[in-house]
Amino acid sequence: MTKPTYDVVAIGNAIVDILASAEDDFIAEQGMTKGAMQLVFSTEEADALYAKMGPGREISGGSAANTLAGIAALGGKTAFIGQVADDQLGQVFAHDIRAAGVRFDVPARSGLPTTARCMIFVSPDGQRTMNTFLGASHYLPAEALDRALIADAAYLYIEGYLWDPEEPRAAMRAAIQVAREAGRKIAFTASAEFVIDRHRADFHALIDGGMIDVIFANETEIVALTETADVEAAIASLKDKVETLVVTLAEKGALAQRGEERVTVPAHPVDKVVDTTGAGDLFAAGFLYGQTQGQDLKASLTLGAACAAEIISHFGARPQVDLKTLAASL
């Protein structure tokens, strides 16, 4: 097996995050559930809500894309596979993720639907209420895969959010096979409880088939995935099926289980939670970067916790400090 050129190649939703501050009253008036994510099903509905947003920032987003940007900021070499449309937001996504140091070569898709967008309303307490129009991101074909690129990465990272539509699901299955045949590791983020509820059987088939090496999940997700009573029971049911389980525990920190080895770390201190967007994504970035650099579980978890703390201290899912300096200070 040759030494990989890339640390992580990821497949995920190519979404433009649009972030703006909003008062709790506005969120209630729009019929949103504070702190939750809801889907927007048409371009017209997305445009109408976008028009109501205050001044905001537009940056490339999506769970896996956020993770890659974090790894790149730490010094890792990454590439993203996702679908945008040939429109203004597609250009925003492509320029922004490349500017973050992530390779992105997938051609834009012509016609409708438009590029995916996530309109994020950030409350004064830092909670984010997300309204996501998935648009073109759900039309990623298997033909868009660069198989040589996937085989040339230490890790293939896939996000559960993209498992819903048939076309990208087929693409991810093909990518998993390419990575496995190349002897590379495959990491999977559970994404959300509603995703697990819809695709639990599929995810278990991958796990039982030995196609997943690393699982990232929070407490709710790991329990939902295993349909067990608590985190400990969930870990017991999975620890012999995957190489590494990584469970984030919010303010309680995080843990990793590898075989019989258990490592826990506390949450990294943060003065004030401003915006929790991307916290889990950047945790995964720190952990995966640590693993690609030969760090042990404790060091990788610690780096993940520090990256997550940096992200929640400001708006948006892109770091505002030099992550290399942050890593060196740990």
C-alpha cells in the first residue's frame, strides 16, 4: 500500500451557510423551533426566507466541508466531493472552500435546483436555528467520483446527512468500496438522529460488513443508532464492530473507545458560547488530523475539543484563530 498524498477526502452536502443574528421573537414568529434544523423544500420558499434575513455572512458549509476546512487550517491536505449548481451561490461555495485550502474539482451542475443553502439564525444565547434547502447537493452522481483521489487519501470521510437521496447514496457506496480496496480507513459521522432513524438498517449493514473504521456521534446519536438505553450500552454494542468510536458529550467533553481502550477528555474552556454552528464538525477535524499525524487517542481528542471550543466562541464554522498555533499550545 502506497503512502497517501491526502490526509482526508470527504463526500458531503455542498451547502452555502448564510448566518445572521436573530431575536427569539423573530424565530417564533416564523414558526421555527429554536435550536433545531428544518428543511426547506422549494427554491421559492428558500428565497422568501432569505429575503427576511438581516445582514449576514455567506461561506461554504455542510458538515463534511466544515471538517475539511478545519483539517486544512491545521495543516492537513484535503479534498471535497460534493455537488453545486452553476449559479452565484455555487461560485461562492467553490471559491470559499478552495480559499480555505481544500481541493474541489466537481463540475457545477446546470439547471435547477439551485445550489444548496442553509439559512442560520443565531440567537443572542448562541443557539442556531437552521433552515436548509438541499437543492443541487442531492444530485451528486457516482460519475463525479475521482476514484484515484479517493484511493490516495488516508481517510474517506462520509456524512450521514447525504444518505437520504438515492444518487449520492450510490456514489458514497462506490467510494467506500474504492477506499476499502485501496486499504484506506473510512470514517462516518452519524449527523443527526432523524438521519439515523431513516437509515439505521443501512448504517448497521455497513458497520456489520466491516466497511466503517471510525464513527463520530454525540450522545443522542449513538443511542439512536444502537437503540440502547444509554451511551455505555451503545458503546458495548459497537466497540467490537468498528476500530474506533468517538462520542462527543457537549460540556462534559468527549470520549474515544478503541477495543478495550477508553480515553476521555474534558471540554476545552471557552469564555462565552456565541454560535454552536460547526462544533461537531470541527471536533471531527481536530481528531482526524491528530490521527493522520500519528497522535494517540488522548491527543487527538484534546485537539478536537480545542477546535470545537474555538468555533463556538464566534459566528460561523470557520476558525478565526490560527489552528496550527492553537494545536501547538496544547
